[in-house]
Amino acid sequence: MSFAAFSKDFTANMFTSVENQFITKYLPQADGDAVRAYLYGLYVCQCSGEFEAETAAKLLRIPLGKFISIFEFWEECDLVRILSRSPLMLEYLPVNAAVGKPKSVRPEKYAAFNREFYQLLQRAKKDFKPYEMQRILEFLENEPMEQQAFLLVAEYCVKKDGEKVSSAHMLNKAQKLCREHKYTYEQVEADLADFNAREKELTKLFTLLGIYRKPQDQDYAYLEKWSSRGMQTGAVAACAETLKKGSLASLDLLVEELAEKDCKTEKEAREYLKQREIRTNIVFKVARKLGVKVQNPRPFAEEYAEKWLERGYDEESLLLVAGLGMKLSFGFPELDTLLDQMYGMGIVDSASVRAYCAERESRLKLLQKLQPLCGVIKKTTAALDMVAAWKNWELSDALIMEAAKRSAGASSPLPYINKLLSEWKREGITDPAAIPEKSAAGTQTAQPRDYRTKADINADARSARERWYALRRNAAVERAEHAKAAAEKDEQFAAAERELKRAEIDLAKAEVFSPADLPAIQSRIGQAKVQRAEALSRLHMTDADFVPKYACVKCSDTGFLPDGRMCDCYVPEQE
């Protein structure tokens, strides 16, 4: 709190207004008589009667000659304008418009300061120009900062910048402190002590994040932000350790995440980060199993992985279920729905999950066996449940396969199979040989009616064509990959490949940063190519073996020519 305040009885007509800028910038450097004369002059400006300079000087007990010299000093400061010296007549100027400060800098006033200041510069092996020293002394004349306080600022800048220290850095730092109303030695010492502590904290974070530069002024804003959020230093450091590499901006995102979770102490942060890493790893592993690409794992971890772990599922169980989900073309939402159903059935521990997945796998294999017989069947949980129902009816796989053969050509094979199996179950038939020649589903030898629409027929034909081309294309790619894998097993070839990759990276860097190294790197590349060619010759291989050889050179086994027309290489499968 301020040491002085107006009382309730204080009214506007009882005081003389003094601008704050006069108090902060001019009052500390003026002696008592100068301040008394200036204030009394302000008072006289508000009086309507006559008031001569001699009278004012006598009342203030200041000799008239000194009284006049005092206002000459204030004139140098551009705070007054002297209109006449005999008799003394002057007018006051607004303080905030003053541009002139005390013009004469008394050398004896700064003798001790200059000695200590030059000792600091010598320590940094630095020498300031005369105009730089003039700017520093003018600052001390114009601002209320103590000389010893400024020397503290100078010492800080010398330690921080060494030979690169500049007068501009010193003045900027001192002006910032003045704006914060820190003028005395004690105030500046406390601020710099706090600043040094924050600098050490930032330097530690930089080391953890792999940032190789000195902290800058804008970096400290992050520390202030985290402190305002209540985050402890240890918690922030734990976040940096988790990231291992990054920027303060990326660290800020993680710190904000912890602040939202109210994990503000180091212990809370480390526990949260440990669990977060577990959830993140599970998200990535499940995504790989499902064949789903995940860029930002946090939403998936918070929405799915956290719930799954809380329910008691371990990593092994989740990956088993995800493997099943991949075969059913599941994404995270569908997998979550399946796990909800399993949780509702009490299937949580590893043993029950394995049994569940094994049972589902067997259903899926049976469903896959039916496809060549009856056409495309969508692999869904509903289809698997239908297969489970058939098994519960105690029907043999052979009987189910027979129903699949009879459903060939149907627009919806599964309902047709289900209809046949339900009739045979009702009639007590458990073996294909026991199927009568005629049944509710029709004669055994009769061709089933094709219920497909023209659109269905076209879609099936298109699917068959795409499958035909996909098989040919995959076979070519697999042959090339097999050849490359076989070559990489050879130590000479693998070493030459690694050296080529490293040398090409070094070549790109050298072209920008060190052109003198180019000949040596190019020589390395040449040697690696020779070793690679020797290895391929010994293996009876060429680079062409690593490129897919498609059966059709016109469409590269895609089914479409470069102009967009369909290729004529397609041979429909014989039914």
C-alpha cells in the first residue's frame, strides 16, 4: 500500500495538482530547495492575486539569486519557460510534454559509478563508445533508478551476454524495471534473483527438450502462464521429460492438458503421464491392428482406451479383440461397441476374452468357407451371430455348406441359407445325404432362382473384376518384395544400401552447408554403388527384380488404360 492517501474531508479546491511524471522522473534528482520552489510556483499559478518572486523567495527562506537559478535548472528540464529575469516572470509547461532533461551531466556525480561500470566492461573484454556512455548517463539523469541498481543490471547483462553485451540490452532491461517501478538496489536485486531462478528453470527445460539456444524474453511468458495455472516446477519438468524433444509451444500443450486434469504437483503429473503413456501406446497398437491411421492419440485415449482399461481389459486382450475387429473391417467406434457387448456379458479377464475371440474366429472361418459357394457375404457381427445360431442348432458344417451351395445366385445369400437350415432343422435333417429330393425349399436338383437385380448383378461383376486384378497386382508386388528381402539378407548388399542412404543425406546437407565436402561424399556414393552391384551380381539379381513385373504391360494390372478406358486383358472367372 502507498504511504500516503487523501482523507475523506479532502476536496479539490484545497490542493495543488502535481503531475505524477514530475514525481517519478524529476523529484528524485532535484535537491530540496528546487522541489520547494517548483511546488510553490505551482501554487502561485493558481492564485488570482499578485505574488512577486522576491516575496516567494523570502517566504521559502531561499536567496533570490539561488531562487532564480533554481528555475533556470527547471527551464533546462523544459518544465518552465523564463519570460523575464528582472523581474522574474515565468510560465509552467506540462511535464508530459517535456523533451529536454538536465543538459549538463556533472562528472563528479558519476565518478564512482564510472569506475565500477568500466571494471564490469573490462571483465567482459568490452569497450563502449562515448555516445553509448552518454546514453547511460542520460538515463540515470532522467530516470529515478539508483546508480548501484543500474550497476546490478549491468552486471547481470555482462554475465548473461559476455563479450556480446551491449548498452541497448542494459538500457532496455533498466527501462523495463523502471516501468515496473523498481528503482532501488533492493528492488532490482530481488527482481534479478527471481529472473535468474526462472532462467535456470528454463535452461533445465531446454536441456530436457533438446533446445540448443539461450532463453529469450518471450520464453519467460510460458513460465508465468504455467505459474498462474498453479503448475509446480517439478510437474512442468516431468512433462518435458515425457516429450524428450520439442518446443515450448508443444510443452505448453501438454502442461495445459495436465492443468485441465488438475494434476499440478510433480507426483500427480508423473502418475498421470505414466497412465497417459500406457493409454497412448494402446491406442497406437490397436490402431495398427485395425489398420486405422491415428495422428493425434489423445481423443482416442480419452474416449476409448481410458474406459477400456478402467473396465479391466489388459493390452493383450484389447489386441486380440482388435485383431478380430480388423477382419470385420472395424474402426474404433465399432470396436468400442463390441467391447461394450463383451463387458455386458462379463467377458473381461484374459481367459474369457481368448475363448470369445477363438469362438468368433471359428465362426469367421466358416463364413469365409461359404463365400466361394454362395457369393459375397458381408463380415458383420450379425453374420457371425447367425453362424453361432446354426451351430447352436447342432447342424454340421457339411449341412451348412450344402445350404450355401443351394443359395448361390441369391441376392441375399445368408437369409436364403438360414431359411434352408431352419426347414432342415424342423424336419430333423442333420446330414446332407438325408435331404429329400423335394423339400419346402424346392427340389434338390432344381437350380435356385436368381433374385438379384440388374444393379446387384453389375455390382457382383465389378467386384469380381476388381478382385481378379487385385490378386494379379498383389502377386507382382509380393514377388518384388520377396526379391528385395532376399537381397537384404546378404551382408554386403545391406551394408552398401545403408551407406548409400547415409551418403545421400550427407550430400544434401553438404550442398547447402559445406560444399568443400562434396567430392569426398560423392566418392563414398560411388564406392557404395560398386559394392552394391557386386553383391547383386553374386546373387544373380538386378535392380529390375525389385520392381513389380505386372502381367499386363498396358494397364499394369489395374484394369484401366492411361486414357481411362477399361483394359481388354480381363478374363472372367468360369462359373
